[in-house]
Amino acid sequence: NILIVATKNKGKVREFEHAFAPLGLTVKSMYDYPHLPDVVEDGATFAENAFKKSKAVGDALGIPVLADDSGLCVDALDGRPGVYSARFAGEDATDGENNLKLLSELERLKQGEDTDQPLLSTARFVCTLSLYDPVSKQELTAEGAVEGWITSEPSGAGGFGYDPLFYLSEHEKTMAELTLEEKQQISHRGTALRLLTAKLEKKLAA
Ligand code: ITT
């Protein structure tokens, strides 16, 4: 059994593979369907962008497709980068470039404050999942979030994206210092996945 996820983000693919393997589902990503055109993510919300991706790929393939739109909302930056998280440092920016851009914006705000405090701002990761069935034209959605701090001291080699900068005070670790299993238990994506699975089970039982 396969599950198609409308993503080109290899970090997301790894997390979906980890989550769906116990259910006997093999994850296929956009790397398995290279002929499909890129979806323009110009929505104002995570939910809009997630639906654009699940619908475009679902309609193209004729079977249900899952999509994930996610990002980092930083309080000291009034919620930025938000839906622009993937291109914070410009179109096609790497994770490293986005992380540098985030630190430079936050450190600029801190200028004049004489503090060695590495925790620069509270922040949250948000993930919206959209599962779209092109036959019934129905969509199921679920959202998850996790609260943390942006640290000026990046740490950890796990995860992807902004994980090395996202500090979890209860765990005294960054998201990138967690195992895949631990990240799944607390992350925005893990929470959204559990909610979506529960909604799907309820729907299938009805
Ligand atoms: P797809 O649209 O192909 O799925 P993308 O990377 O462009 O891939 P998004 O538009 O949803 O995905 O952008 C999400 C960005 O937010 C992503 O590039 C990461 O930098 C960041 N992000 C999302 N979830 C994250 C996580 O679990 N850990 C770290 N960073 C995350």
C-alpha cells in the first residue's frame, strides 16, 4: 500500500516514512512523480497552501494525496517567517541560509541590550495537513503546533530546517537533538498526524 505525500522536502518525507511504516504504508513523494508541475504556494495561510498542494496532486493522479504546509512563527518578528518559512532568505534558499537570516534578524533587534541570554524569542512551529480525495472531492485537515524558543546557539544534527535553532525548555534540547521518535511525539507534525489519523478513522467507521 502506498501513500502519496505532495512534498519535495526530504526532511518531511523522512518523518512521514517513520510515521506510516508501522501502518504498512510506503510513502511516495514528488520525487517519485517528477513530471508533475510545482504547485504555486501563494496562499495567505498554512491551510490554504496545504490544500493547494493536496488538490493539485490529487487531481493530477486521481487518488487521495496528503500535503503538509508548515513553518515557524517567531513572536519577536510578529509571527514571521510563517508561511514564508521555506523562502525566508529568498527563493530556493537552503535551510542554512534561512537559519542565518533568522538569527541575524533577531540579533539586530537585540542590539543595545547587553545580555548574554541565548534565548532570543518565543516561537512556535505550526503544521497543517490536508488529505484530499479527488473522487469524492472531500478534504480532511488537521493542525498541530509546538511552542519553544529561538536560540542563538544552534545545536543538533537531527531533523531539518529550523530544528537546530528551536529550543524546547522542558527537554533542555533543541528539536535537532531529539531522535525521530522523540520529535514525532512532541512536534507540530506529529500532533497534526495523530489528529488526522483520528479524524480518518472516525470517518471510515461512520
Ligand atoms: P513542500 O512544500 O514541497 O512540502 P517546503 O519545504 O517548501 O516543502 P513548506 O512550504 O511547508 O515546505 O515550508 C516549510 C518550511 O518550514 C520548511 O522549509 C522548514 O524550513 C520549516 N519547517 C517546517 N517544519 C519543520 C520542522 O519540523 N523542523 C524544522 N523546520 C521546519
